[in-house]
Amino acid sequence: MIIDPITFFVVGACFVLFMVFSLIRVGLGPTTPDRVVGLDTMNTLVVATMIVLGAAFDEVVFIDVAIIYALLSFVGTLYVARYLEGGL
């Protein structure tokens, strides 16, 4: 199945728009957990962007890197949440 390149451009533009919204939340978040959620959302959008790039360029290595990045992002979010809870 061949997907039109315009589709990848539209999806990429939406991801960039969503990242801008997340960046605003990180910058203006009234509390630290709001900023952490914004940063975690940006990490998720980066993973989704890598997967879209992998599909657009037909490269499996982007998918592999996205999986590793998602795992590291998850572990980092767990440590930050534990720190905010006062467990460290």
C-alpha cells in the first residue's frame, strides 16, 4: 500500500502543533506535575513522529529507535514521579 507524501506532511504538521501546545504547558504549568505531564506528552509525540518517519521513509531503524526511546522515557517519567512523591 502506497501512502501519499502529503499525508505524512499533514501528520507531521499536526505533531509539531501538538508539541507547541505541550511546550506551552511545560513553560506555563502552574505546578511541577503539570510540567512533567507536558514533558511526557512531548516524549510521546517524539516517539510517534519517529514511527511516522519510519513509515514515510520505509526504514525499520526509526521504529527500533522509537521503541528504545519510549522505554527510556517511561523509566524517566517513573523516576520523576517517584521523586515528586517524595520517595527518593
